[in-house]
Amino acid sequence: MQTVTGLNLDRIATTFESLDDWEQRFAYLLDLGKKLPPMDATDRIEANRVHGCQATVFLKPTIEGTPPRIQYSAWADAPTVCGLIAILLTMYSGKTIDEIGAINAPAYFQRLGLESHLSPTRRNGLHAMIQRIRNIAAAHTN
């Protein structure tokens, strides 16, 4: 299981909102990426690869408990994407399938101001990661 210690969505949003300009927000995004725990190299396999990202991204689910909760671990070869992954893991990891389905990730990223500052390829990659997370959860509904 891969968690990003000390992060929660309210704290991330508050920090983003307190920063004055995009450069400061971008630096914070990079800092979030540095907090991402390493993903085991054995999990960086084609079956875990997220397609549609400019960067190389791997995302692995682990399903635990009753009701089932999905823990996600992830890795990317780009620092910006690692920051996005840190937010996504904070948002989705450890949630039930129903909770995952109810999360409006695009609205959260718009609130942070990231949607308008990411390049089109990074934005597409972000949406590909969100879709992969949601598809994994949907595949485990009864």
C-alpha cells in the first residue's frame, strides 16, 4: 500500500488557494510529488501502465477488506505527474467502490486551478489516470 503521509484534500486546497501565483503552485505540486512513496519496480509492468499519458505512469490497485476498499500505488517518470498522482492517491486510495464513484476529481482540480495551467497533454494524462482509477473500481462492483 502506498500512502502520502500528512496529506488531505482540504489541506492541499487550502495551500493552493494561499499561494499567490502559478509558479508557487507549480513548486508546491512538485513538492507533493516528492512525498510520493516509491512504487516497487516489480509493479511497473505493462498490465499496470496507464495509457494516454505523455509520461510513463503505472497504477496498481490492491483490494482489501469488507466492504472492499481499493488502495492504489503509482509511479511516474515526470515530477509534475508525481505531484498529480500524490493528489489522486490522497483523493482515491483507501476508499470504497461507491466512494470512488462519487468523487468529482475534475471539479477538485479546477478548484485548485490546475486544469487551466496544465498543458493539453498533461490534462489528457490526468484524465486518463482518473478514468483508469474509476475503471478499476467499476470492474470490482458486484
